[in-house]
Amino acid sequence: VEEAVAKGDQAHVEEEIGDLFFALVNVSRFLNVDAEQAMRSANRKFERRFRALEADLAERNVAIAEQDLETLDKVWEDVKANEKSGDDA
């Protein structure tokens, strides 16, 4: 992937990313993990966290589009920390 990115070859990058997906599905199979279900769970977790990020910013009357990446990362990490500590339950 790094080599394809370094060359700026988008088609090759896409091919290599596809190979990574294939390899991950194969690893999942060996570990008796349903790869599709794992992806669904990851998507739900991302959506839950993103909605919490949006809610946090909305509570502060702050537009998400006006925030820099550093601020968004900080809120994201706060959301994750609150989730792990059970503060969002």
C-alpha cells in the first residue's frame, strides 16, 4: 500500500486496499469471527461515537464544520473515554 501511495497510482492503491480487506476476512475466518458482523459492529460503534461528538459540539453551540482537526480529535477521544468509563450509559 505504501509503495502504491508513494507512486501516486490510485488504481494500485485501490487494488492493495482490496488485498488488505481480503486478508482481514481470511484472518477472521481462521479466528472464527464473522467478518461481516464485525464490520457491522464497527460501523455502529463509529456512528454512536460520531453522534456523541455532534451532540457535544451542539451543546456548546459550535459548528462541526468550523472546527479544526485537533479540536475534533480531542472531542473524539473524550467521547471514547466516556464510553469506556460508562459515563454515557
